[in-house]
Amino acid sequence: MEDERIVDLFLARDENAVRCAAEKYGLRLRALALRIAGEVQTAEECENDAYLAAWNAIPPAEPRDYLYAFLARIVRNLALNRCRDRERLKRAAFVSELSREMEECIPAPDDLESRMDDLALREAINGFLGTLGEEKRNIFLRRYWYLDPVAEIAKRFGISQSKVKTTLFRVRKQLREYLEKEGYTL
Amino acid sequence: MRGNEFLDKMELIDPAYIEAADAAPKEKRTVWTGWRAVVAACLCVVLLAGTAMAVSGAGTWLVGFLSSEENVGTGYELSANIGRFPTSALSENLQAVSEEIIRQFQQLETGVYAGDWGPECWVNRDFSADEAWEFIGLESMQKTPWDLEECFDMLTICGSSTGEIERILIFTGYQMGDIRLQADAEIYTENYTGELRKTMRTIGSDVRFAETFLPTPSGNSCQVISSSVNELGRLDLTGYLVENSVLYQLHISYQEPDAARAEELLRQWADMF
């Protein structure tokens, strides 16, 4: 079923919306949650909670053209929060590692007074991603959006792990420079 | 803002970029190492065997494996050689289904189609397996050796925009402790002209598959595909068998401790043919 029709079902408050979304994207969403949380049970909970969150968010949201990204974003947030909340040490360590890497992108990590609002930050991040080549952009997203391990990214793109690490390092540096140059302070 | 907050803020990334990053990379370099090379070598043998089987008669055969780089999860693809059922042998109930399918296509044209399965399919979840067979006008051919309550049933009848019935699928689910079973029967009518391919996927990038054959008492052969543990910690065991122009499948999902029981269930099922 097309995304647009599934969103129509959500808007019409038809419970088949959840079933159709699950049939179409359930496998991918669960796999995403499993990669982040590292636990089958938690992954299933995140997937189910995501449908409920989508049910509550549509309307007013109408993600007709990006239903998967919409659901995946919810799953990602839920899975990240579960990792932090429940102190799953191994997974929390993985998330901490990613957080440390992300910190390299921030021009002034301690400056809480001058946070960018989400609108400006959205513009900044997407503006920066638009300057990257397709492969670099996708590697960056696989690491920091999908939270893939480096080994899996290397396998996916048919490149060595060291190349992935180098690419990520350079992109993080470029992002920091981009934000500084554009006058953004986080 | 700290790193963990910035990691959360990645949610602000444009959905188009997110979708694009989840698509298969355009150019891939395949590295044939380890078990991949073994699988590739086995596949060559399997393809030859499959070609021979395709020439010799009804059955299913492996045509390839699906890697996680190209698809969601890993899996395999089968081709099948199955006789076509004459629609004249089926119940008059299918005339009403045929009219419903035409109506669904018309609704699609006018933008009011609201079904869940696409206009080409008519789906009924209320029939038991026996009732589904009765509805299509055939004596039940769904052969299951166990006496378990059906967890779910689904009769799907698919046709063209002009109402010609092409495929009939009867799915029945069972649960035995932590073992999940799904028995399927598929019928293709004389109106079906497409190539017959089936795809099976499981979650995980490193799931391996092995193929064996079980002889049945009637002299038929059941193709069995077993998987290694997937990311959900479960294994799959699936039997495929073609008899009297019906493709039967038994899909068993289980955890490692139930491996012997799962194999026994599959053998019991194959022995019914």
C-alpha cells in the first residue's frame, strides 16, 4: 500500500493504519531499533510504541511523502532514550562513543547560553549535508542517524573500515568548520 | 550543547536524506570471502540442479541469495514450476470475488479505493482453513499432521482488472509453545501468466541458509531451506512441496533449543504427502 494511503488511514482514525504501516515498515523499524538498543524485546517495544506515537502525531502531522523517515525518527528517539534510561551498559557505551564523536562537531560545547533553536539547527545541518557528496553524506547518516557500527558501514559501501573512520573524521571536522563559518553557536 | 544532545538533534535531518541513506548504495564492490565464497560455490551447484529440475517437472528450486547490502535483511529467492488450475474446477463463489476485484480496480481509478491489500486482491480473514477450501470449491488439501488450534487464517484471491482469477493463497498459522508455524497453500490458475518467483527474507546481515531435500512417502521431494540464527535470535525452517498443482509451504520459526522439535514437525508434515 502506498504511504499516502496509509497516512489517509491515520487521518481517518482507522486502526488499519497501524497494521498497514507495520506490514510495510515493521521489519526495517525493528531492525533499526535492534541496532540501537541491542535487545530484541526492547526493539519490539520501540516499534510498537512508535506506531502509537504516530497515531497520536497524525494528525496534525501528515507525512505523506516521508512516512518511513517519520516512523524511523520516532523509533530512533525511543531506542536512544531506552538505552540511556535503563543503563544498558554496553549499549550506553556505544551511544556515549557516538556522543563523543558528535561533540567534535560542536564549536562551543559548553555554551548553554547561546543554543540554536531547532529551526536554525535544522537549516544548518541540512545545509551542510547538501554540500557533501552522496557517499559521504550517506556514510555520515548511517553512523549518526542509523547508528550503524563502523564495520557494518564498511561492508555496506564496500570500503575498508579505516576509510569509513577517516571519512567520518573529516566530515565531523567539516561540519564543525561549517557551523563556525556560518556563525552558528550550539 | 553536548554531544549526546547533538546526536539527538540529528533527528532534524531532512527525511529525503534519511530515505536516501537507507537505500542500497549505487555502486558496490563485492568481496568474496569466507562463507560468501562457499555460498556462491554451492549456489552454482544448486542452480544447475534447479535447471535440471525445471526441465524435469514440478517443484521449487533456489535461484539466488539476497544480501543485506541490496535488501532489508538477508534471504533467498525461489522459482517454482507448478501446473495451472482450470478456473472451471473452482466454485461459483469466485464469480462474486471476481466482480469485487473489478469493482476495486474501478474504485482505484476514481480515487476512492480504500482497501488494504491492493485492488487485485480480495482477502478474507474470517474463514478457517477448511472453510476457505470449501469456499473455493476444493476439498481441503491443506495437509497438517497436528491437531492444533489455528491462530490465524487468511484466504487471499487475486485477479486482474478484468476480473480473471489468477492466484489463490490460503495461509494458516499455529503456535506450539515458542514454535510458530505457518502452513500455506498456493494455487495458480490458467489465467496466471507471470513468472513464479518467491522471496524469503529474515532480519540480520549475516544469516546463512542451507538447502536439503526430504523424500515423501509418495515419491515426491520436499525442498527444505534452513537458516542460521537471525537478529531476533530465531531460526527458520521452511519446507516447499508441489503436489497436484498446489504449492505447499510450511514455515517454522523457532529458537535454538527447539531445533530437534522443529525438524521433527517438518518431517511429519512432509510425510503427509
